[in-house]
Amino acid sequence: MLTANLHSHVARVRESTPLVHCLTNLVVTNFTANVLLALGTAPAMVVAREEVAQFAPIADALSVNLGTLDVPQTRAIRAAVEAANVANTPWILDPVAVGPLAFRTEFAFDLLDAKPAVIRGNASEIISLSGGTASGRGVDSTAATDATLDATQVLALKTQAVVAVTGATDYVTDGRRTVALSNGSPLMTRVTGVGCALSATVAAFVGACASRDAWFDATVAAIACSAIAGELAARDAALPGSFAVAYLDRLASLGADDIDKTLVLREIA
């Protein structure tokens, strides 16, 4: 991943203002919208079962988050995903808390058959989706990302999706190429919605792509921007409340110089 390529994805998102359809959880709706606005994109929280199939093809990308899943939402998600696939609109799956909870785990496995463009989760979630056994604690992972690299690659090859596992070190893979990113801040885990908003950020970057060939690079760029913004925001604010505001400000102001000076990225053979 060349830094110049990362810059191009950031510029493309800001120039094209992709419309991101978010079917996310009740806890993070507002923060997710603010993150997308800070990035220069257009968020849309159209959630009604009666409307999602109409709206998904209008959007540039669809972000599906299972955080506060219930039966009505599963119906809306299915309708939106089906419509997105017909329209060739890329969609991102955030499998929140799959593994220990049977209802959402079964639903997440069903969604894998619908071909997400990107799957973004924590280590426990990705291990579970790859067929392994992982014990998450609600939305929190009890596994380290380093321990899930094989599972991440297996899941990518199985689903033909780009898979991103995020934690202390973030990994992105399509099963053939793998990149590790080591930016961020522990404060990113102290603010509700940073991880969920990251999945919507990935949707924005993927939605700005001209073809699926760029989805891998776009996912790396999205995760790098979020982590770098978090790392820089932690220099501005030492506590969660002020950090949340600083994170939005850093996303909005993030420039090429910030990326060049801060990015810690390595390709894994």
C-alpha cells in the first residue's frame, strides 16, 4: 500500500461525497452520522422495512450493523441487502457480538451468503464467522487480533470479501494480500460508536470506488484514516468526552501531512 494511493482514496471520498445508507444500531446512530459528515460524506439512516429496498440502490454503499438486532430489523436488512445486490451497490457487514449470541450469529452466517463487499469486526467476531470458537463479551473481544490472522484470511477466501479485524493492531486481507496497521489510541474504545462508525467509514470509502478492484485499498485507507485521527485526537484530549469531539475534528481536518507523519503500516507476505 503506497501512501500516495491512500491519499487518493481520502481525496476521492471528499470530492465525490458518497451517500452511505446506514442500517446501524440504536446506540450509535447519531455518532455514526457525525463521523460520516466529518469525513465529507452523506449519511442516510433509512430503516423502515417499507423503504429500505427503494433506498439501497440510490446509495453508493450500504453499511449493515447487527448491534441492537431484532426480528423487524432482520427483515429490513434482508430487503436492503437484496436490493443492494441487484443494483450492484457494495455493502459492509459489521457482525456485532456474533459467536456467544445464537440469534445474531445464525443471521450473520445467512448474510455471508449474500456476498458482503467487506466484513469488519473485532477478533472474537471474525473467529466466530470463520467457523472457529471465540468467546466475546457482548460487543467486546476477548481475543487479540494477532491470534486471528489465520481466521481472517480463511474468512476472506471463503466469502471473497475483504475482511478487516480491528483492535490494538488492525489487519485487512482479501485472502491473498494482508496489511497490518498499528495506529490508534486506547481512548477509541472509551467512546460509544467509534468501532461501529468505522464500518460506515469503510462503506463510504468503498462506495467512492470506481470498481471492486479498489475495495481492498479503500478499506485499508478507511481504517488508516480512522486510526490516525484517533491517535492525533488523543494528543488533543485526554478524557473520553473531549476525545469524541477531537476525533470528529481530526477526521474533518486530516491531511496528507498527518498521514505521512503518523501512518504505521506493513504488508504481510
